[in-house]
Amino acid sequence: MKTLLIACLCSLALTLTSLAQSPAPPQTAPPGLSPAASPGAPAATSPGAPAAVNPAAPAQLPTGSAPPGVPAAPGATITATLSPAPTAGSPAPVAEAAPAGATNWLIDNFRKGGPIMWPILIVSIIGLTVVIERVFWWTGRWFRRDPKRIEKVFTAIETGDVTEASRLSRGSRDPVLRMMWNGLNHQHASLQGALQVAAGIEIKRAGRFLVVMDTLVTLAPLLGLLGTITGLIRSFSFLGNEELAVQAVTGGIAEALIATACGLGIAIFSLVPFNFFTSRVSNLEFELQTAATNLEVMLGAQTAAREMEIAGPTPTTGKGSSI
């Protein structure tokens, strides 16, 4: 389980590091091209300004209404029209760069939340790690259950074969069978004490880290409330400055709301698994108590029957009367 905790912490650290990287700089136009002259954008011309000439476009010089092959008259005005450049050689339009805030929304909100966000981050990492570890443990507990083997152990005890029952319960990973094996091996000393010790060990193992989750459920909203107070203090501290009043007040209110939302979110995220794991521990405790009670009753009945067989029938003695 320690290896699992370390792996979870390392994965979370790598995730946070990747999120904290700065976004890529926006793409810029190639050198020599102004924003207005970027490819694909129409050029705005003012009256009286010369038209922009595309060097790659061929120039066509019609001679007005003169037929082909006849030279133009002296003094005639020659108009030149320029065809647009071919699309095959024209550069593709450059896509607009995405705003930096869109790719770094999580980091921006984390910074806006103020310094209280660091304790909230630590609490969230601990809570997520505990939940993952407990999910793995209870999943393995589900696969370790062996109810058929438990029935075989009770059948062997009912028939009086305690050695076979001990052999069946030895080496099992089921908590109920481990408790029964401990009781069967110590029945001559103290059966009830051995069962209680074994059941206590199993319940403690099943309820591990529940105290941590209970603390996180209570601590996370308190940290969010502390962030709310610090944000409001920051907002009211800038009310005297008219130049920065609006921006500072809105920033402090954002800090208060972000810290509160994060604290409540962590508490909700930890509360649901905490109640689920607590109910699973209660169910396991009930199973252990039921199995221990059945084992005590069956072994007590076997011991009483054995004592009756050893004692045998009680002889009746009569006194003779003398005359």
C-alpha cells in the first residue's frame, strides 16, 4: 500500500507540473508582411492612392476599343488591369492563435484563489490518494471473499473434525477465515479472546485512513471559509484608492469565491467515499461477529458432548435395609 501511495503522489505531481507549463506563444505574421497585408485579407485603398501591384500576377493591357493588331492612336489612354495571383502558389492564411487564458484556465483560477489555495491543493492530493488506495483495497477484499470455504469449515466443526476445519481455514486471505483460524488454534487457551483480537485486527485494517478522510471532510470547508475571509479583507483594503478600487475589489471577491468553491468541492468529493467505506467497515464487522458467535456456539456444543461421553451414565447406588 505504501508503494501505491507513492505512485499516486508521483502521478499527481506530474499532472500538476504539466498543467503549470506556460502556453505556447501566439503565431505571428511572417516578416515583411503587415497585418493589413496578410495573405487572404483584402487591402484597403484610399482614393487617389496607387493600387497595390502583385508581382506574381501577369499584367493585361487592353487597348480600349481598337481592334487587335491595330496600334493605338496617339494620345489615347491605355488602361491596365491586373489579374489576381494564382491560388496554387499563394500562401495559406494563418489561423488565429487561441487566447492564452483558454489553455491555462486551471492555473489562472488557482492563482486568483490566493495563497490559501496551496493548503487546499495539499488537502485535495491527500484526499484523492486515500480514496484511490481504499478503492484498491476494497476491490481486493471483494475478490478475496470465500463463502464456500467458510461453509466447509462450519461443516467440519459440526461433524467434530476440528483439525480439518483448521486446515481449511489456514492460509486464506479472507478476513473471516483468518479470524476463525486464529480462534481454532487458540481454543484451548481462550477462544473468545483469540477471536476478539483477530477481529479487531481485521476491522482496524479495513478502517485504515478513515480518520484522515473524516478530517479532510471537516478541514476543506474551513480552509475555503478562511479563503473567503482573506479575499474580503483584501477587497476592503483597497476601497480608499479610487484608481484601483474596482479592479482590486473584484479580484478579492473572485479570490473569496474560488477558495470557497474549491473547499466545498473537496469536502463533497471526500464525503461520499467516506460514508461508503464506513458502511463497508460496518458490514465487515457484522460478518466477523456473526462468524465468531457461530464458532463459539458450535465449539461449545462439541465440548459439552465430548464431556458427556467421557463422564458416561451416572451409576445409581441403593442402600439395603437391615431387619
